[in-house]
Amino acid sequence: MRCIIVDDESSARAIVMELCKTIPDMEVVAEFPNALEALKFLKHTSVDLIFLDIHMPKLTGVDFIEMATDPPMIVLTTSDKDFAIEAYGYEFIVDYLVKPITQERFQKCAAKLENAFNKSRSETTVANMGLNEDEDLYINIDRRLIKLKFRDIQIIEAQGDYIEIKTQKERYRVHSTLKKIKEKLPESRFLQIHRSFIINFTQIIDIQDNSVLIERNVIPISRSNRPELMQRLNLL
């Protein structure tokens, strides 16, 4: 379980860090003295959990919660007991730790987190089971419906009011947009890596600098899309 710690007090961050070390499956990947730095970090890195202090200067924990897009599980850490009831109005807030945090209380929190994490993974697995990786996509070309398998699609390129779908054997020009076809593609295989390209990242042969190689096609990677691509790949 990857987590970050956000607290303006260095001593408070150190305490949570040490408590996290007592939980075998919990890994602290970063810590931040303010919420703004944490928000910037989360734009390009995903985590499973945030330990978040409520009372911080400039940007409070509450501000952070309101500004975060699709936040992971959050555990609030604060000396303010009065916010507890309001905190549980957010479904992604799993627990509320009042400082000073004891080892016993942290263990109970860890148990809650494990249950919530396992439930989330189970729901994701069930959802993915409903997706057939061999599912077909039908495209309309000259009033003919042509069936393509997701696994055979290599690259989809935007070309004005059209898109070009490239498989290993054929190229198909379809009157559509990347946005429209993206909604029909399984995320387990496809990723938009540039404003003009969606790729089947399972067919990447090589990655160099700001481009990927699929068969003999060199496809550019935009700077904003590169972090997500690197997260998707099974890196050694």
C-alpha cells in the first residue's frame, strides 16, 4: 500500500513515518510539509493512501480534499477532535487519528485500511472480469461493418475529422474522433500518449526519449502523458 504524509510539522511527519514502518505492507513514498506540494505530486504519481493533517497554513487539509481529483483513501491526522463527524461525510476518508497518535490506535487504523484496500481491489477485479479482452470493435466503412479485435489494434491516429486505425495487416480510415473511440477501448490495453495518438501499449517494442516503437512505427509521447505510460508498464 503506497502512501504519502502531508503535515506542516516535521515531528508529526516523523511519527507517522515510524508508525507506518510497523505495518509490513505499507510503504511511504513521499512526505510533504504543505498540501500544495502534495497536490503537484499527485498529478503525476498515484498512491493508495494519504495521511493528511487538517490544520496547515495557506492550504488546509480541507482545502486539499476539495481540490483533489479522484483522491485515494485518506486518513486525517489532527489534534482537533471536533472535525471527526464532518470528516466521515467523505467516502474516501477511512479514519481520523487524533494527535498524539498511539501505536495501538494506529494498528486499528491499519486494519481498517487493509479492509478498505482489499475491498477496492476486489471490486476492481470483478469489474475487470466483465471485460472480455477479445471483445470486438465494429467500424463503419463505406456502409460495411468491419469487425476488429482489440488485441489486433496497434495504433489509432487522429487525422482531422477522421481517425486511422492501424492493425498489423491493415489500415482503416473512419469518420470519428479519438475521444469517441477512446470511450470504447479497454484501459487495460490502450492509452492516449499524445493528442493525436492512442496506442495499444501491450505492443510496444521500444521506448526512446519521447517516442515509442510499435512494429516499425515511431509514435511521439507528449510530456504530460509520459508519466501515466511509465506507470502502466511492467518495469524491472
